[in-house]
Amino acid sequence: MERLGCDPKQIEAVVLSHGNWDYVTGLDGLSRALRGSQKLPLILHPDAFTKRRISVRGITPFELPTLSKVALREAGFELIEERAPSTLFDSPVLITGEIDRTYPFETGMSSPHEAW
């Protein structure tokens, strides 16, 4: 954001489509940039807090960074957990909510990824 000349204090809300490990580290950086700001709404699926790891036979499993409700609240985020479609506040911006997997190629995480 700094390189793009974007002021993080202008962000009105954050929407996460799912709980990837890289989001965990990205939100950490954002929270540091927002120190002292008001509560920033963070809209996400409840399963975004699922613990995940990489498990390869013969190697000790590696636990991936996981979102923490306590840490996010302490960092200044207001958590809004939502499974269903909704609009962003009272605006016409639609958040699709959970989308069912309906085709055979939509397998989700595959080995060596594991969700606990």
C-alpha cells in the first residue's frame, strides 16, 4: 500500500473470501499500519479460523499460520462472521457468502494440505 501511495486509514472494511495463511500475515501488517485507528470491520466466513497444516509422509507436519479471533480483536478489527450472502453495510456491494462446490474438479485442499 505504501508503494502505491494508499493510506490504510482510508480503508472502510476488509472482506476475506477464505482463510488462507497469507491473509494472516497480511492482516498483521495492516493492523500495524492502523495502530490507534477505530475498529475496522473484517467480514469473513467462520471457517476462516480453521487450523491448517502441510503433512508430507516422513516429515513432521508443518502448521500454517491461523487467524485468531482474540488477536484480530486486539489488533483493532471488528469481526463479522457471515456464511450467507449479504451486502456491505447498506451499500449495493454484494458479498456472495459461501459458495457450494458443485463440480468434480472443485476438490478444495488436496494432499499434502490438511484442515483440522
